[in-house]
Amino acid sequence: MPSTMTALFGGAGPEWAPRRIPVPRPGPGQVVVRAHAVALNNADAVMLAAADPSSGGSGEEYRAGFEFAGEVTAVGDGVAVPAVGDRVMGTTPGSFAEYVRADHRHTLPVPGPLAYGTACALPTGLLTEHGALTAAGFRAGQSVLITGATSGIGLIGVQAARVLGASRIVATTRDPAKRDLLTEYGADTVVVTGEQDLTRAVSAATGGEGVDVALDHVGGATFAACLPATRAGGAVVNVGRLDGPASTLDLDALAYRRLRVRGVSFGFSRAAELGGVLAAAGRELLPAVADGRIRPVVDTTLTFDTAAEAAGRLRSHRAQGKIVLTVP
Ligand SMILES: NC(=O)c1ccc[n+]([C@@H]2O[C@H](COP(=O)([O-])OP(=O)(O)OC[C@H]3O[C@@H](n4cnc5c(N)ncnc54)[C@H](OP(=O)(O)O)[C@@H]3O)[C@@H](O)[C@H]2O)c1
């Protein structure tokens, strides 16, 4: 194993910068993975902007990235699974590096022959969408609304809800050109926000009842529209705030419908808690990944050398699914 490696850092300007740093060693309970591919998340664009000193950001340097897939090269004390040589995918801060150190509980096995360039796009989506459905108390036979459904994790959410037995899936996008994508990945009804009133469209798609469960990735006015789009006794879970964190709610809709409202943020979960959520997602969804019922949508594959192009694509919000970087 080499003694140094390349990793991408934010905090020096508008783009990530590569730097040579020592290859990490695993501590107790940790693994080191030779990453072959890493995937971008919306949070990567948010963090890059927040740290960019040229546009008022903090200028604080940080190791970029959250998701990775590769081969385990070393394990720390107390780690039985995964073992050296295993193919894994996982989530940990600082994943944009040749070697990634992670809590062993924050990895999942890569099923069968799935390519690393595909596998790396799965962990955040599986973890977050399964965790959000669980937080909602979702059961097979229930209907689900997924807002911001063409986001990298939203597309996993649509497929996960289908695999777990959703009776009807309503998915939203702002872009009419993405209708077919959502239908192809399992949405029964696509609502184009901006063209259609979300609450009315969901009501029409569910016989006037509303959905049992709403997973909201958009926040803002869309989160508010989810409340009257959810049936009495149903659950609304906020997952993302793509359109901003402030929302003006109709408390009548909340009270008269006796809704349960939850928020989830797995990046802020404690290590053991995150491990439990990822393990549950793995148990219930990895078989569907293995047989192709859940496929991450990869928009573009670039490299560490073209990471600025990847960040630009992420910021454009024009990507359909995930942006992946192959690791040198
Ligand atoms: N709770 C958690 O633990 C957790 C974990 C991971 C991610 N998240 C959050 O989940 C959200 C999705 O993450 P991601 O990485 O999958 O995102 P992403 O792939 O970057 O999402 C991009 C898509 O979101 C939609 N979008 C962007 N801006 C929007 C806006 N202002 N209003 C409505 N839709 C908008 C666009 O789809 P259309 O063009 O089709 O409308 C766009 O193509 C983010 O807010 C992220 O922070 C939360």
C-alpha cells in the first residue's frame, strides 16, 4: 500500500482542490477502503459554496465527499465484517479520496457483479429513503408521495417504495421533460409542479383521500402542500430542503387530518444509529439491488481531474440522477 494518496478538499476557492495526504490507517471498529468510485450529493455543492472564501464563505478547509465504493484493504480491531478484499459501498465524510476510512457499520456489501461506478451511487439513497419510509411507519399496500423525485436520492426512494409494496407512487418534478424518467423508475403518477397544483393532483390520483405517506425532498411551499395532500392519520416526512428551509404551514390541515410530521437527517445521526438505519436498509433493499429492481440512475461519470465539471453539473440541477467520479 502506498504511504500517500490524493484527496479532494474544499475551502480554498469555488472548486475542490486535490492534495496529497497520508493514507489513513483503521482505528478500532473502522475499515480502510481503496475507493474505485465516489458519488456526489447535493450536500457537496452546499458545503463547497459555504467554504468558498472567494464568495463570502468560511475559507475553512475540509475533506470533501460522502459516498464511495471499493475494496477493503485494512480492518481495525473488532471488525469481523467486512473483511480485507470484500467489495463494499458506504457513506462517510471525506470520501473523495483514493483510500477512505469509515466506521465498518457504515458500509454495505456490493451485491454480485455490480460495478463500483454504479454501487457508489447507492448508499445515501438506500439509507435515507428506507430510513424516511421507516420514520413514516410505511407499510406495504400504502400510497406514497415523493417530492423532488428526480433527485439522486428521490429516484432511489421511488424504486424502494415500489419494492417495499407501495400501492401507488406519486412523484414530482419541476421539469416536464423528466416525466418519462419517473415513470420508467416506477412512479404511477407524475406531477409537474409549476404546471399543476400539487395538492389537487395528489387528491385526484388517490380518489380524493390523499397519500398515506409523503416524503418531501423540496421543503418550502412544497412541504406545506404535502400536508393537505396526505390522508387523515398519514405521515409527512421532510428529508430535504432543496427549495429552502422555511415553510408556512396550514395548521388546520395538520390538525384536522391528525397528521404525523417528522424530519430526518441521517448525516447528523450518531454512529451506531446510522449503522442501524443502514443495516435495515441493506436487509430489505439489497436483494432488490442484486436483481436489478433498484438501480441508481447515473447521470454522468467524470474523474478527479474533471471534478470541477462534476461540481458545475451538480450546481446546475440539470443532472438526472447521480454524478460519479472514478478514483485515480
Ligand atoms: N435527510 C437526510 O439524511 C438527507 C440525506 C441526503 C440528502 N438529503 C437532502 O435531500 C435532497 C436531495 O438530495 P440529492 O443529493 O439527491 O439532490 P440532487 O440530486 O442534487 O437533486 C437535484 C434535483 O432536485 C430538484 N430540485 C433542485 N432544486 C429544486 C428546487 N428549488 N425546488 C424543487 N426541486 C428542486 C431538481 O429536480 P427537477 O428539475 O426534476 O425538479 C434537481 O434535478 C437535498 O435537499 C439533500 O440535502 C437529505
